[in-house]
Amino acid sequence: MAGEQQRNQHGDSVILLIHCPDRRGLIAAVTEFITKNQGNIIYLDQYVDPIKQIFFMRIEWELENFLIPREKIGEYFDTLLARRFEMKWTLHFSREVSRMAIFVSKLPHCLYDILSRWQTGEFVVDIPLIISNHLDLKPVAEQFGIDFYHFPITPENKREQEAKELALLKEYRIDFIVLARYMQILTPEFVQQYPNRIINIHHSFLPAFPGARPYHSAYERGVKVIGATSHYVTADLDEGPIIEQDVVRVSHTDTVADFIRKGRDLEKIVLARAVWWHLQHKTLVYENKTIVFT
Amino acid sequence: MAGEQQRNQHGDSVILLIHCPDRRGLIAAVTEFITKNQGNIIYLDQYVDPIKQIFFMRIEWELENFLIPREKIGEYFDTLLARRFEMKWTLHFSREVSRMAIFVSKLPHCLYDILSRWQTGEFVVDIPLIISNHLDLKPVAEQFGIDFYHFPITPENKREQEAKELALLKEYRIDFIVLARYMQILTPEFVQQYPNRIINIHHSFLPAFPGARPYHSAYERGVKVIGATSHYVTADLDEGPIIEQDVVRVSHTDTVADFIRKGRDLEKIVLARAVWWHLQHKTLVYENKTIVFT
Amino acid sequence: MAGEQQRNQHGDSVILLIHCPDRRGLIAAVTEFITKNQGNIIYLDQYVDPIKQIFFMRIEWELENFLIPREKIGEYFDTLLARRFEMKWTLHFSREVSRMAIFVSKLPHCLYDILSRWQTGEFVVDIPLIISNHLDLKPVAEQFGIDFYHFPITPENKREQEAKELALLKEYRIDFIVLARYMQILTPEFVQQYPNRIINIHHSFLPAFPGARPYHSAYERGVKVIGATSHYVTADLDEGPIIEQDVVRVSHTDTVADFIRKGRDLEKIVLARAVWWHLQHKTLVYENKTIVFT
Amino acid sequence: MAGEQQRNQHGDSVILLIHCPDRRGLIAAVTEFITKNQGNIIYLDQYVDPIKQIFFMRIEWELENFLIPREKIGEYFDTLLARRFEMKWTLHFSREVSRMAIFVSKLPHCLYDILSRWQTGEFVVDIPLIISNHLDLKPVAEQFGIDFYHFPITPENKREQEAKELALLKEYRIDFIVLARYMQILTPEFVQQYPNRIINIHHSFLPAFPGARPYHSAYERGVKVIGATSHYVTADLDEGPIIEQDVVRVSHTDTVADFIRKGRDLEKIVLARAVWWHLQHKTLVYENKTIVFT
């Protein structure tokens, strides 16, 4: 099975993510473009927002025998279709391995979970660096052989430190960032460098309990279910497009410590699903929502 | 099986719900009171709030052979134990059938669900009347042979109509009220007549999306899970002690109509669970939380 | 919202379900057929079985302005596409209302649930008759104004009674049958009259606990989760293609009576989801599996 | 919070697990024994099997001020109560840290998950050794600084190798064993050395799909939900008392590789819950069922 999965992930295909105003003939036009050029479609999912009348599509086809050379596909698609239909699009090749940075603070559970998925080949991704505002998790980075950088943050030095972090991210050619329980708020200036490319895990069922100490608030309110939310980071704290959410039951016998313990499992699973979909190029953000093609 | 269930529900037992400041020896004292008087304990669950240091207990024992006569149990318990330990307590006999009123507006799904549970014997309860601010569901009441009263509500007549409703509830000797998607806010004066005895179903995962049109708000926010919450009604809208919550997954392909459709099933199941526990005297409200002994 | 939903369900569209050996160009060919004839595609989902190399598709388009007249669509599609690609296909018009028969025995919860969904307009379907091997639920049929027929079944009279039932189903022009906890096994001869058009609800998580008394078996085994399974009926008992499954947690404190009680909610929800998808023509059976386009 | 949790787990208390034939006065007798000797009960849960008429109890009290010295509690309890009521009992001190061995084969996800819970202090347990029939996961053991022993198993050498393993387990004073996707069947002789002290994770919703390759079987059957089961190991493969189960949804689009990937998360969470309860002495096995006091 491992072999099958490998092949699957590394099959030589191209993924196109599109959105544009809806109109008749979009699917026919895109599929004809691929088929006429001998491409074999191996995935197609599309969706029309019934209120905004926007068309969204994820389509993937094999490159073997495709008549347009790999490096020309974008240009041809843009010329022949995208301009005509006012499409916004991105192109991804299945063989390209993304480069991910992880930001952490003191809590290790999401970090361990991501690193074990990476080390066991579940996440086909490069993880060249970990950034933290604390030193606590440096040993974990070392345990997995990943570069670790320490940037303590104060209100005074935040912009300066973020500038250094951005330089580092550039140097490491990072494609996207995962905030694995990183307890600092990024400035809008930082966020706009990675639009829809910073994934956060918030330890509540948003929009319930945004901000700090959500498990304590949930306990105070006496909820019977707690949740976790993974979302792309925008300038508005905890307001970004939601990628995934899930919940677990609690009862009156659960203390805040139990909420935190049960929540850890939720957080790591919910974050891992979001990262998985992002890695498969199955997410597409439009305004404040994430379309997840599954 | 039905026979077994019947027997179970109609076994001749007594249920005691207690709360008091925690101190050593409470369980021993209560269990000794029952055992010394030849009572056979068939259920015991207790819980200490670790922060408020309050002791909560639900204990049930068979009345057969119990040395204290049924009508004297409360007095004896109060004299011998409750005063000593500053206990608040209520006593319920398994053979007493509660009397429930249902308030509805226009949506029928929760009403149908409750009535079918009642008619098939799942809910052992009397339902002598249904009250509504609309006439839409009168035929359903008639279909099930239940008295139906129509009280249209305007801001001007609300108190007057509620006074009539309260008179009716008294006349019908109602023990507790279920708001089965009743779309009016009850006044604090009404609510205080039935403290912790009015059960509402709110169509969101509280505290997310309180108030009106929660499915529309959830759709706008782009959540990946929707929920329903059953709670006791207090003077603060949607702030009462939560009895039960549950959720169901949604995706970007679900419209508001789909949210509403999926939510209906959630609402009826979540409300039914809350009513079930209330009927079994398994709920105990303390401040803003509901302890559910399961 | 109700208005929107109505419109949605009664929009004048046509639904095409297809399966055929996979080959290049299928999607392009089908979408071009629709688009060239001025059809506006409002739903497309397709899937290729990676092992069997079979292509499956559900596509829906609006009939307004479509150049091929309604009654000719099947013929044209067959001539122009289906034969060429060896497609098996069915065509459904959104405005056609299906006719459903319900088979029951003594348990009322699924019956009540279906009838309330029908009466409140959630299920847009005609339910002209209920058939039972017992008289217990006759009053429910009457309560909802539906014809009720009583066919007691013995090993000796089974074929004879089924023949009468089949005649009745024909007379009532029934499209599909829902077994709402019908406790008789249909003969293969009966089943083959309604291939993939009889929906059953089995009260376990199949393939665990097939056959009789699954809750008792689950209790004996000490499981921590119980389930329900909705499937199309085939000649092999409890072996038909699964449409939907779901589960609920149980604990050691739950008796068989509790399993049965909790299971009732599962059964009715799982069956309702299966019926919903069947009504939307979102299911497609291939060999022993059900593809559910969601 | 971490501090609070630590304190909680290391509070100086004693846990008593009891089962015996049910009779009147058991709870009163046990609680009086504790209270009379100045013990403060901090946990009590009890349950009577309604069919077998067996009484089960987990009770925990603080040792501070308790009049019976720690090392005499067992003796006193046995003399004063256990013999009288024919109780089977075990005593556990909250400050005693259990010693756990992990058996693995080639799959690393459960191993990583357990080790990260241990290293971050979620599991308060000693893990002195890992045993495997393969060398693949030796680096993981080294990464976490745990002794690793390699015992390749063939039909011919199985008993001999198990004898060596048992010697090692004795040498390391192991209290219980976790099979973290260990792909060998232990002999009954081995199992009986650790009755109800070997925890396995099976990658299906038992009793569905016992034995090898359950995800492949589930795929073949076309289920809509897959599961995982954690259970104590007995001489009968996959028949031991279930501790915990959970499920996740799958659809027709999921391949066997997807089942395996989704299943990994289930397996590690379900196994971790079982280990957590075992570590808290919250499980009590009776015949073929596990009572989990939560």
C-alpha cells in the first residue's frame, strides 16, 4: 500500500485551481482544453457559489503524453482560457515538494504530531526550519534534525524580530507557514507577505471563544462540547477563512485540565487535516471562506 | 424489551437530588441513611465541583421494604441529614408521571419528534396542552389529540398573553415546559415562574451565534460544523445552563437551506436528549451549569 | 428560506447518472453535449474507480433554453454519446415526484420520522401506501391519511402474500420501497422486481452484527459504539450496497434497553439520509457499492 | 495549568477497584470504612451489572490524615470488608508510577504518539523498553532515548523468543504492555503472564473485520465509516474486552490508502485513550467486558 500511496503522491500530474464569474460552458471549455491536448483528467471537482455566482474548480491531469510542455502550460492556459473567462488561477505540479516553516511557542503536541507525520512520509513536504519565541522546544527540533531559530518577542521588538523572521523565511525559500500553537499575534505586515499561506490552529470552535484562554471560557460557560478550528491567518485575529473544525464531548466532571488534555488531540488532528489539504492543493480561499475540495 | 423498559421506568423507587458544601462523610451519611432503613440503592452518582467545593449527588433506591413511609421520606431526610449538612434537595418518585407543556410557533419538526416519542412510550410523560403564537401547527395537535391554545403575541399584548398562558399552565398542573422552536422571547416574569423547568432548543452551537438567524450567520462565517444547544431558560436570552449540545459537519457546498435541513435533525435529537434526562431527574442546575448524571 | 428550498427542488432541471469504462475525454464529451445545446450545468460530480477503471458521473442542468426537447433528451444522449462510450445511464427530471411505499412491522419510530418529513415538505415525494405484516401501525397510517394494507406473513403464505403486495405496488405505481424496520425477509423474487430500489435500515454497524437481535449481540460483545446501516436490498440478507452508516457511543452503564433507545435515533436519522439522497438521485449502485454524490 | 495537572496526578491518594456479588449496604460499608478513618473521598463511581448482579466500584481518597498507614490499608480492607462481602479488589497509589513496555513492528504512528505524550508529561509513566520483531523503528527508540530490543519471530522460534521477551519484561519490572501496531500474535502462554495488562489497538470497528487487512476488507465491503478498537489481549485473537472504539467517515472517493491514512489518526487516538484510562486505574475487566469509569 505504501508503494501505491507513494506513486499516487508522486505521479507526474498538474493541478489547476480556478475561480471566475460563473457562466455557461466553463467546464466544457476547461475539460476540452485538457482533452484535446491528450491530457488524462484524474480529478475534477467544481462548485458554484449560488449567491455570489462565482465558479470554482480544481482539476488535475496526468502530464504523460500531454502535448503542451510543462513549462508552457500556464502561459497557454492563460492565453487560451483564463483571459477570456476572467479566471484567477494557480498551477501546481504534483512532483514539486512544498517547503514549510513551523512556528511554535512552548506547547509541543502539535509540533510532535507534524514532525512524526513528516518523518514517516505521510506529509510529503520539506520542513527546513522551526521558529519560536521561546527555547523550550529547541530539543524537539534537534531530535528531528531541523534548524531552530529563537526570536523572543516583546511589544517593542516585534516588528524588528518579524523582519528577521521574514528574511529567514525568504532565505529558506518557505512556501507556507504553520502556526503550531504559536502564542504570538503576527502583525498585518507580516501576514500580508504570506496571504492564505499561514495556517493557524485555534483551540476553540470559532466563532465561539476567540482570543486567549478559550478552554477556560468554555469551562466557565458550561459547554457540553469543545472544539478546535484551523484557519488561514488574516489581519483580523481568529477571523480568517476556516479550513477545518472538529469537536469532542465534555461533561461536568471534566476540569479545565481535562478540557486542555482532550483539546490537545483535537488540535493536532484538526491542524493535520488542514495541512494535508493545503499540501494536496485542495483548498481555495475566496473572500472569507475556504473551499475544501475533498 | 418493551416490558423490561416499562418495568424499569415504573419500578417503585425514589430519586434524591442533593447539593451542598463539600465535606467529609457526605456519601457515607446518605448511603447509611438509606441502607439502615432497608433501602436498596440502584443508582448513585456524585460529583464535587473542584473549584466551588460543592457536592452534588443523585441517588435512587427501591421503596420496597424501605422502613420510612413514602410520604415521610422528605421530612425524615430533611431532619436527619439535610439540615445538618446544609443540603438543598429534591425528591422524585419514579411512579409519578410529569406533566409537560409544549410551546411552538410554525416549525413542526421538533413537535412531531416529541409527540412520536410520547405516543410510542419512549417519553413516559403527560402532554395535556400545546401553546402557540400561530395557528399553523394546530392540525398536528389535533392529529395527536392534544389541546391546542393560540396566543398571538405582539409587543403590546405580551404580558397580558403570558398571564393567560400562566393561568392555563396552572390549570393544567404543568410541571415543565418545552420550547420546541418557539420563536418568542419569554419575559423574565414568566421565566421565574418555572425556574430550571423551561427547556429550549437553540439552533446553534452556543455561545456561537446566539440570537436570531444563526444558520445564516454560520453560513456567512464559513464554519465547517454546525450545532444545536438545549438549555434551561433564564432571564438572559441564550445564556441559560446548557443541558446538551451536538454538531454535524457541513461543507462549502451546503447552502443555508442545507444548514437548515441538517440542523433540523440535530435540533430534534439534542432537544429529545435534554427532555429525556429531565424526565429521568438526571439534571441538576447549579449557578450557570447543568450537571447531567448519565 | 422555505421558498428558496422549494424553488431549488422544483427548479426545472434534468439529472443524468452515468457509468461506463473510463477513458480520456468523457467529461469533455458530456459537458460539451450540454453546453452546445445551451444547457446550464448546475451540478457536476464525477469519480473514477481506480481499481475497476469505471467512470461515474452525476450531472444536472437547467432545462430552460435547452435546445433538445425534454422528451427527446434520452434518445439524443443515447445516440450521440452513450453508445459510443458504452455508457449505462438513467435520466431524471427534477419536477417528477417519486412514489414511495413504506413497509413496516410493529416499531413506529422510523415510520413517524418519515411521515413527518413528508408532511412538512422536507421529503418531496408521494407516499400513497403503507404495507405491514401486523396491524399495530394502522392507526399511524390513518393519522396521516395514507392507505394501509395488512399482509400477515407465514412461511407457507409468503410467496402468495408477496404476489399480492407486488400487484398492489404496481397498481399504486410505486417507484421505490422503504423498509422502515420491516421484520420480514423479502424473497429474491420480490427483490429482483425493485433492483436498487428497496432501501432497508439495519440496526447495527454492518458487517458487524448482521441478522436478528443486533443490539443484544452488541451488548454481549461489550462494544463502546453502536451503529445503524442503511442499504439497498439484494438477495443476500444484510449484504446489499451500503448507502449510509452512523454510530453513537455507549458505555458499560447502558442496558440493552438503552442500546435500543439510543439506536432508534440513529436508525431514523441514517434511514432518512439514505432516502434523501435516493430522492435527489444522488446514489448510483455499482456491483456491491453505493456511490453517493454529495 | 500544567502545575494543576501535575498536582492532580501526583496528589497523594489511594484508588480501590472492587467487584463482588451485589447486595444491600455495599456502598455504605465502603464509604463508612474510609470516612470513619478520616479519609476524604475524592472520587466514587459504582455500577451494578443488572443481569449478572455484580457490583463494581472505583473509589479514591486522600491519604493525608487517613488513620490507617499506607502499607496496612490492603490488609485492613481485606479483613474488615473484602472477606465479608466476597470482594475481589486491587489497590493503587496515585504516587506510584507504572512501568510500560511497548511492542512495535514497522508502523511508527502509534509509537510516536505514545512517546510524545510521555515526553511531554501527558502520560505519567515510565517507558524503559521497546520490543520489536523488526529493526525499522530502532531509530525512533534511540531518538527518545529508550532501550530497544529486536526479536525476529518465525513460527519455529516464537516460543523461544517470547521466553526471552518475558525474561526481559521481568528484568525491567514491567507492569503492562502496549501493542502499538505489533503485527505478531502472542501465544496464550505469553498472554496469561499479563492478564488484562496487555493493550492492543486493532484497526477496525470490532467485531467487524477481525484479523488481517481490515482496511482492505472494509474497502471491499463499501462501508461508509471505518473504526479502530482498543482492547485487552486474551488468548482469543481480537476477542478481548474492548476498552475504547471510535470511527471516522469515509466515502466512495477514498481509496484503501485513504482508509489507512485516516485510520492512523483513529488508531493513535483510540489507543491513547485506552492507555490513559489504564494509567488512571479507571478500567476494570469482568468476563469479556471492560468497565471504564470516566
